[in-house]
Amino acid sequence: MQYGYFDDTRREYVITRPDTPLPWINYLGCEAYFGIISNTAGGYSFYRDARLRRVTRYRYNNVPLDCDGRYIYLRDNDTGTFWSPSWQPTRHNLEEYVCRHGLGYTVIGSVCKGVEAQTRYFVPLGESLEIWQLTLTNRREEVADLSIFSCVEFALWDAQDDATNFQRNFNTGEVEVEDGVIYHKTEYRERRNHFAYFACSEKPTGFDTQRDVFLGPYRGWDSPAAVERGQSFNSVAHGWSPIGSHHVKVRLKPGETRQVIFLLGYHENPKDRKFDPPGSQQINKETVKPITEKYLRPGVVDEAFEALCVYWDGLLSVYQVQTPDVHTNRMVNVWNAYQCVATFNLSRSASFFESGVGRGMGFRDSNQDVLGFAHAMPERARERILDLASTQLETGGAYHQYQPLTKRGNDEIGGDFNDDPLWLVLSVAAYLKETGDRSILDEPVVYESRPGTEQPLYEHLQRSIQYTLDRLGPHGLPLIGRADWNDCLNLNTFSDSPGESFQIATSRDGKVAESVFIGGLFVLAAREMAAIAGECGLAEDARRYLDEAAKIEAVVLEHGWDGEWFLRAYDDFGQKVGSRECEEGQIFIEPQGMCISAGIGLDDGQADRALASVKERLATPHGIVLHQPAYSRYYLHLGEISSYPPGYKENASVFCHTNPWIVIAETMLGNGDQAHDYYLRINPSAREGISEIHRCEPYVYAQMIAGRDAPTYGEAKNSWLTGTATWNYVAITQWILGIRPAYRGLQIAPVIPTDWPGFEVTRLFRGVTYHISVERAGKGNEVSLFVDGTRVEGDIVPSPAEDQTEVHVRVVLS
Ligand code: BGC
Ligand code: NOJ
């Protein structure tokens, strides 16, 4: 069953009924001001940091689901009937409803009582504000006498404090209203120099700023007293819960259309010019007025929208493909690429499943995210890499997370996730191959955000590698620390206290439990490091890293191979995890994917055997599950992984992030049919027809799909902010389609299904547009390259002459 459809030409997902199984969201903003918006206008906004600079309030896990949003109410002044044109919060029957989620914008349109209302929400480039562009059309035969009420609920900035510290916060809320603009200025009197504003292009007949006056006592968002009676109360908030609501009256003749613009924005004043007149407590509005005046003009708004579309066209045009498979095309060309940018912008902070207060920017997560967008925004990849590296510790270890507003490591979580530093090597390698910009390696970067500790980025990478080598366990495999990629495999925790964080509590010295996964990751990272050193002419370093990689590879093959697959780990007792000897959790997906990606076992058949075991034991129609058998009870020595009921999350769900590692491994063995088959099993577009089972958005990946041990097998959760986006993008674009940036040029090594006659790609790489046409002449993966008509040996298209901006490549696969 479907709740909408893909409009591929307009690059929109069109939702045709409001009651989707879950709120299906989109993101507004791509620089500093961001918002989440659902298909019924639910969601919230923030400036840079979803925790520390929350502009509007949102109550997660609310009833009804997804309340608090960017609300507009319409009221028929003749009959007193009112409704929400976005369906929520009044949930009146709408005669027509459509929500179009596009790239950086959402349009919600409906018809009710003969009034057509369409609202386009977006954040203009370069601004810290969002626009709600409301277009009303009277489809009745007679005049429509309408009231429009807008409404947002302001958050008191720190979302964590906002949701907990009521003894203070019910006293601090403050607003100003001037010329129809509502200013939210809680704490502006003291240490803040920022405020929010909510403006309207029409002169309002009234306003409200105190939530409980607007709603009326004991009422909810579905029946605000002001809307019901058809007149605002002109309330001014003193403490309690400040909101912004305008009341605008419009009379529309039959067929008449009117546009009303609302602006919700965030603004900072210079610290010494906060007040006007100086010495007063009134906001100095001189700095913000030019902005509001500008964007309340429809022509300017339309231009800003056009500019946003051009921006997204530019980002997506870097990689465009035409294959025989529609799901591949639309994910690569639009939605997967778009999701990669969302994960880059927001890491794991704000989604419908991430509350915005829990997790900032993850060191592992954000480094991996670089792999999915470095081609689209190389300058921002550079900046992100340097931000991440500056939270690294001098030991080479890393803070597990940092806050985007302060860019400082988060002390509450700390470090010791022993895989973390290695991901920095992978992100830098990806950036270097994409751009060829070796200057990044010389950038002086601090440790732990401490001035005076600057070392070149190259040194940070060396310490990342050394960090693993300094922490090898009894078998010579890397020690796992608090956890590796699998945050829930907590082999040193032994937690028996309810509520204790599995990843923070550590009760062992950590000198025994080892990770085969980190072994594989190390080999991959050390080989990347050797290549980086080689590119820099540091032959000695390159040799050393290759030696270290070979040593750990040998250890993995000796102590990390279980006979038919790679082991997962050794626990704190030195016992195997992920072995046929185990009662549960005999085989895990992660080491198979990572060890093979690192090139381990390719020569002697282990890789083939491991993948055959994956197929036999882990692959299901809904994707490949994390391990089998699922843990049926809690194991003190394994930690959070066994805390989840079987089939969910890290306990044997289809943890989608890991599936593309197997896809990559299959391509490395030349199995294009198997690789693309796995790719499609979790491809959201390919699952659109089972939306009633999948339940999450069909246009983006979710972190997990419940595994076969779960009662709700096939149900997805945690959509949007997941490394799944990046890894699937890498797997399809670089490994199946095989277009990979390499140090010496663009590599083209497709491993596609045997029944594909070929495909076409346009790829912008280092300023040159490559028009690539791949044709199948035989069933294999042998590549013959013709560059601008001339046969070239190997599979790398060498960089063209400096003035050449277009290259035509013909690839024959046989
Ligand atoms: C989740 C993991 C996540 C970890 C860190 C756990 O509860 O299951 O997926 O990585 O928390 O936030
Ligand atoms: C989600 C986390 O964001 C990611 O860092 C981790 O690798 C996976 N969960 C698996 O635990």
C-alpha cells in the first residue's frame, strides 16, 4: 500500500493523504538555520544546534502524534467553522490534500469548504529565517470572509532546559510586539544577544503571545479559543509559554487569490547594541528590519525560492545516472544524495527519532558522512574534517561527540570508542581522492579544542593509526574499548544497574576484549594511510603502514576466522563472540563486510565463504540482519546489544547501515547480481509499495528494519539520520556503478547486474564533467576504456589537459 508517489521530474515525493503511518518529514535549511517539517506541518526549528539554540518548541512522543508545528488556522467568519489546511492540529476532513516534500522545501495544499490553501515552507539561502508562503484561493461562488491565524510556540533556547526547568522557565518568557511583528526575547535582558521574530506581510487585526490565553484553559491546539471566537486576545506573555500568533482578516471574491507571507526568523545583535534606546530593555530592531522588510515581498520570496532550486540542482548535478532500474535512478539522482546532505548537516541530532538534545555530531558518524557528500560540497567537507580533527585527543583517541554550536567535545560522553579515530583516516582519504587538495594535510589543527596544541592534520591521522597499535589485546587484535561501530556491543560494561548508560559505564580495565571488526577497519584505514603517505612522497611512512596492515591482516586471519566466516570479537573472558561455538550470536554481519572491504580473505577463499555464510544465515527478503541467532535474553558480558528484544536495533534487526558493506564486498568479488539484489532489498523506493509494513518514509533510508525474529518483521524505524545514507550511496555509486574517485583520476569499474545492457553517468570531478557511457558486451566485469575515442589501458581515466572541461568516456564491459 502507498500513501503517495514519487514525482521524479520535479524531484518531489507527493503524499496524497495526511494520515501516514508516522509523520513523514523533510528538512528545511542547509546552512545555519534548520527545521524539521512533517506532512501535516508538524516539527520545529533551530539555529545551528538543535539542543542549544532551539527556536520553536516540540514535544516528542506526543498524543496525538506530531503536535507542535508551523500552524495556520482558517476560519470562515460567516459560519464560525475553522480548520487547519495542513490537517493537523484540527484534523477536519479536507476535500483535497497534498503534501509535496521537495529539496529543501515542503508545500502543503488542501481544499476545505471551497477554500484552497497552499503553503510553501522553505529557508532562503544565506538567511536565518524560514518563509511560509500561503496562497489562498476562493473556489466558492460567493465571497469568502476569512480569518487566518498563524501560530508557533517558542522554545526557550536550550531545549533540554526548556523541557525540564519549569520552576525558572515559567517566569522568564518575554516578548515584544511592534508593527505586527512578534519578537521572542526570553533571556535577552541578560546574557543572550539573540531573539526570534515572527512577521506577517498583512497588517494583523490582532495577535497573541501567551499560549494559554490563545488556547484557553484546558484546551489543545485543535480548538484554540482565539480561533473559535474569531478574534485574538492581544495577549502579552510574561513568563509561562510565549507563542507567536497573528490574526489576519481577508475577504476573497469568487475565484480571487491572495498571498500572505509569514516569516519566522532568528537574529543576533552586536553585544553592545542590544537595546534601543540604549539603556532601555527594548530590542534594537534596526538590524533586523531590513531583513523582514525584504522577505515580506512576494517577488523577493519567489526569487529566493528559485535560488534554492538552483542550489540543489547544482549539488545533485555532480552525479547523475540513467540505469534500467527506476529505484536506483531516483535514489542516486535525488533522494539518497539529498539524505546524505541531511546527515552531513545534522549528523544524528534532530529527526523524528533523535530528539535534538541527545546526540550532537558523532565523531564516527560525521566522518562517515563525509564519504557521502564530499563530491557535492568539497569545501564544507574540508571544514567538517578540520572541525572533527580539532576534537581529537592527543592520544589519538576522540571525543565520541561534539556540540555543533560550540564545536567542543561533549564531556558527558567522553571517548574510548576504539574505532572512532580510524574513521578520520577514511574521511580524509575520501576528501583527498575527490579533490586532490593535499594542502589539508598541512593544516595546523588543535587537539581537544585547545589552542597551542596545533599539529598538521597528517599528524592527527598518524596518531589515529597509532591509537589502535597502542591498544592491542591478547590475540594481537585491537581492543574494543567501550564499543566499536556497534555501540551496543559493550564488552567491558557489565551493567546491572537499571538506567545506567551502557556506553558510559565501564567496569573492566579493557585489556582483554578485542574486536575483529576494528581489525578489519584498521587494515582498511592503514592501507588508505599508506596511499596518502605515498601521494605525499613519504615512502618510508607508506611502507610502514602497509607493514602494519599486513600484520593485523595476518592476526585477523589467524585469530579472527571461524572456519566459515569472520569472528566478531573476544569478550572480557577471552571467549569468542560471533562464532559457531556460541549458543546465540554465532555470526555477525559487520566483520564480514569490513574485513572483505579491507581486502582480507580475497585471495584464499575466506571472503567467498564468508559471503556464502551471510547469504545462508543472515540474508532475508527485508534485508540482511545484523547477527543470528538473535539474543533471546540479557547477557551481562555483552551489554546493550542483548538489551533489545530479538529482531530490533542492534539485536538482529536489519541494521541498514551494514548492508551496503556486504554489497561492496559482493562487488569486490565480482558478483553484480547479488550486490544489486541486496541493494534493492532495503532501497526505500523499492519498498514504497509496502508502506503499511515499512511505515517510515519511502524516500529515505531508515536506520533499521525489524528483523525476522521480531513480531513486526519488515517495519522500519529511525529514518533520516543514519550512516545508512552514506554507505548505500557509496555502495551504489562507487561500487555497483563503479565510478570511484582515485588519486590519479576517475576510476570506472562497474559491477552491475548481468541483465543490464549498460547505463549512462554524468560525473563532475575536479572541475571536469565526465560523460560516461557503459555498454555490456559480455557477462563479466572486464573494463575496456575509450576516452574521447582513444583506448586507455586500465580502468582509470587520467586527468585531462588543464583547459579541457568535458570528457567523453565509453566503457565496454565483457
Ligand atoms: C543505540 C545505538 C546508538 C547508541 C548511541 C544505542 O541505544 O541502540 O544505535 O548508536 O545508543 O547513541
Ligand atoms: C547509531 C550510531 O549513530 C552509530 O554511530 C553506530 O555505529 C550505530 N548506531 C550502531 O550501533
